[in-house]
Amino acid sequence: FPAASLPAFMPIFTHIARAVAGLGFALALAPAQAQPAAAPVYGAELEEFAYPAPTQQYRFRSQGVDLQMTYMDVKPATPNGRTVVLMHGKNFCGATWAGTTKALSEAGYRVVVPDQIGFCKSTKPQHYQYTFQQLADNTRKLLESVGVKKAIIIGHSTGGMLATRYALMYPELTDQLVMINPIGLEDWKNLGVPSLGVDQWYERELKLSAERVREYERTTYYNGQWKPEYEVWVQMLAGMYRGKGKELVAWNSALIYDMIYTQPVVHEFPLIKTPTLLLMGLKDTTAIGKDAAPADVRPKLGNYKVLAEATRKAIPGAVLVTFPEMGHAPQMQDPEAFHAALLKGLNAGRQERQ
């Protein structure tokens, strides 16, 4: 980060270093065998977990409930006049954007990073009808509250579905749409994934453990690879399921899974009017509910080599950049290569509109 911003970002790097050191990893161990020496316990709003920059709260009322969205608003030392909004995925938080926030800030972008309602450090209500429309509107109001009108909207994973909905709802407020390995590039229900009710999702979520998260992320996010620095994100997620708020965390997660499954955006890709950049790791195999699908259906799901090109064709004028050896999280698997491609794409998009 620029010198003026560096102190604000030191907590996350200190936190990661302590977490990795405290987890007692031996590099020679296979990923599935790696076990933390002392598993952290976090509250329902991820209390005690350090973020890479100071957090603020946007308080508002929605669906008759008082809520707060935690967010980071990182202003660069040398502004370029553009603002980026980073939308996290289902198993991610604002904190997982640490590297991307740093790269964008150094390039002059103001970076706003919210935790959506139901996630991480934001409110997890007892009752809430989750829709991508509602989350997009919540985000728009948050941006208005901090003086941001038009912004580049970047979404990863489930955040890609949200970013799509935001761009469709507010094309005049979306300077550029960037999707990083978004999910929802196929309609799982139509392809044969069985419908799971909220109660079923809830029971599944109650079984979440660090071991399950680690193995899933190793195979899906990182193309079978594992690095010690990934472990902090495993514990970030699993830690909320060790605390007293476990049931509330699992319940909101179940409601969100239901939203993802029942509200596909793939059919509306041709309606996107915003300049769009797609950044895709082609080793990704993510598909919601794949494990519950019939054996003959599973191999047909989450084929990002096919989905990436199909998405490019579906979105008018979309630009596709691929990472052939990366999985679901290229921004974490190879930050240097990813951020170079991202910044190049943002700059090219700006030049096209000038």
C-alpha cells in the first residue's frame, strides 16, 4: 500500500501471520492432514477476527428489521478518480479481498468492501427474505451514504451473481462490471440438481467443519494445491461455527443457499448493458448442490472451460481473460498474475469509454 495507507492495513497481515504460526502447520503434511493446534472461535458477526483496514457500519432498516452492514472504505494516497466496489462470495468475506484491495488502492482506486447482510461481520437476522435484488439495493444505499454514485462493480463467486443483478438494476450507476469465477453460469435445477429446501440446507450447514472446508477449498479453489496462508480463511469461516451463534450463522447460510439455487441470473446475461470483464480460472468445478445431484449429472456441472466461453458469448461485448491452471479463486491462488490482468482490464475499459 502507499505509505499513507499502510498502517491501516497492518492488522490483517499481523493477524494472518499469527494465525498461520499458531495453527502449527508442517509443510510436509498433506492438506487433509493439517490440523490447527488451537482452533479459533468467533462470534456470529465474526467478532475478534481482524480485517485489513478499519471497518465502519452502515445502519439501516429493511424488511422491518434494524440491520448493519460492516464495510471498509479505503481511500488511495493518489486518487485516480474511480471507485471500485468488491462483492465477496458465499464462503468469503470482505477480509478475503485484502490482496485485491491493496493492488487497487496502490493503483489509485477508492475501494469500498462491504460484508453483505447474512455474512461475516454484518447482521444475521432471524428472519429475512434473501434476494439478489434486496442485497443489491442494500449495497446501493450504502454507497449513497458514503457519497459514491457511479462505481466499478467487481463480484467473485456468489458475488458475481450479485454484481450481475446490481448492473441489471442500476446500469447508469455501474461504470464497469467485472466477474471473477462467478457462479450461476448455468441453471443447476434445469440440469438435474435436486431442489433442497431451507431445512435441508440448514442441516447440511450445521455439519460444517474446518476439515470439510479445507478439503473443498483445496480441490475447488486452488486446483488441488495448498499453501499455509490459505488456512486463515478456513478458520475464518469455521470459527463462526464453533461459537455460540452457530445456529444463527447456519440458518442465514441456508437461506442464502436457497437464494442462490432459486434465483439464477444466467438467463439475463444478454440484457447486460454495462461493459463487462470476465476473469476465469478454468480449473474451477464449482456448482451448487453438485454433491446431491445424481451420479450421471455431476460430471456435467461446473465445467468452467465451457462456461467461461459461453458466458462471454452471452454478455454483449464481454471481454474474457482466462487462467488455465487456476481454480475458483485466482485472486488468491496467484495474486500477482491475477491483479496484473485485473488492472489491465480496468484500464482498457476506461480507455474504451473515453
